[in-house]
Amino acid sequence: MTMHDILFSATVDPTVLPPAHHNLFGQHGPRCGPCSGLGRVLRVSPFDKVRSTSRCECKGTGVDLAELMAQERTALYQRVADLESMITRLSEARWGGLGYPGYGGTLSRQSWMELVAWATVDGTPIANSGAEAIVMPNITIPANYQQDGRSLSLKSYGRISWTTGSPTMRFRLRWGGVGGNVLWDSGVMTCTSAAVTNALWSIPEIIVQTRTNGATGTLFAVGNCFIGSAAAPTVGSATNAPAIGVFGSAGDDTPAAVTCDLTADTALSLTGTWSAASASNTLTGHVHELESKN
């Protein structure tokens, strides 16, 4: 039985370990500093000059227990990395790099899904303007946060009103503010009802996936959007029907990856644009959340 087996066996009480002869030469593991591997230390009383020896904090083993555990941790992490590399090689050899069923070709990078940004107040209403404007406050994505394969999920909801016939609204998700790169575009969505007060609009999810990272990285986005109406849609009729669509970087045309600089702090911006300026055309954002999926 090795010293490691003695120290870390689940069936052994470390307070009653059998004493080692010594660990002067590191034969049992990293040598304990306070006792120099002897397992015992000399105590001298300053008053009566009585000398005695007592068991060291290493529990008499002469082994630096903290260092031994650190070495074991390092060896375990390396073993996990080696197994991961082996599985990936086997997967590539047998399935052409696609991974076997239930396995994506790599083990977890010890990340998790989490809500990384959110709004707790309404956005500034977009009213009496035909210019593109921010729906909800920008979310700053840190430099180099978007690594290969990392996906963000944006969800946004709010209310909309109009009395000018059938105006249009256009949502965009941009990388870098109002003038930034368009990642996702709803295209021109026609508000079909003649007049609506406080209908709901929703963007249930826009997925932004990192295809490549770096200063000329690429992001691919796709998602859906709904603009409600004053009344529930009538089956088989366009009357009061909500505007609905699934969109990418070019609206409902063929989506494509968009080249972006991912090496600098950058604003992720949801914008809205009315077809014309009218005080009766108003769009307000209520809920805005960004989740990191991995």
C-alpha cells in the first residue's frame, strides 16, 4: 500500500494513520517542510528547557499533504484531458468528426447556461420618428467573449400602438449600435389592423452563434418575431391577423454569417424603425434578456 492509499483511502481515519519511518528523501511524496520529512518536530520550553518531540501537522507522515493533494488534482485534470482527446480521435476516426450519437466530439468546457444581461425598466418609446432607434438599452459583449461555437439567445417583448392605417415596423439586431453590422433583420412587417392600442409584440428568441472568432470573426443569427393586433386573428381570414415571420441576417431571404470584430467590447443593439413619423405610432420595450447558452 502506498502513502497515497493510506492518506486518501475512504476507509482510513487520517487522525490515526500508521507512522511512516520518515520521508527524508521524498520516497512517500512531497516532503513536509516543518518537520523536514521526519514526521515529528522538536519542542523546547524556554522556561525549564525541557525538550520533547511531538507529531507534526503532517500527521506524522513526513508528507506535505496540501502539495500531495494539489499534485493529485493536476494528475486527475490531465487524465480527463487525455481521455477527452482520445474520445475525440476515436470519434473522428469512426464517424468522420461528427461524433457518435449522444456525443458532440468534445466534453464539457465546464460552462453552463446563464442569464448574462437583462433590463428591469422599459426602453425609451420609439414615437413620432421614422428613424431607426434603440428599442432597449444596449448590452455590452466583452472582448473575446464570443469563442467558436458559443451561442447567445436574445428574448425581447413589448407593446405597440398605431392609428395611421397600416404602418410598418422593422426590427434589427446589430453588432455595434444603430450604425453597426446587421446580424438579424425582421424586414418590413406590416401592421395590418387599421388602429391598435397597446397590442403586444414579441421576439421569442434570436440565436446568435459564433462561427469563427477574432478580429474578423463571423456571427450567424436566426430568430422569429410577432407583432400582435387589436383582436385575435380570424381563422381563414387576414383580418386582424398578427404579423409573423422567421428571419435571419437578410430578413426572410437566405441568412448568412456576418463578419464582425469580436476582439473589442461591443454593443449588441435591438433597434426598431417605423415607416413614417407619427405621434400615434409608438413602440415600447418591456422585457429584454440575453442568455449565454454555453
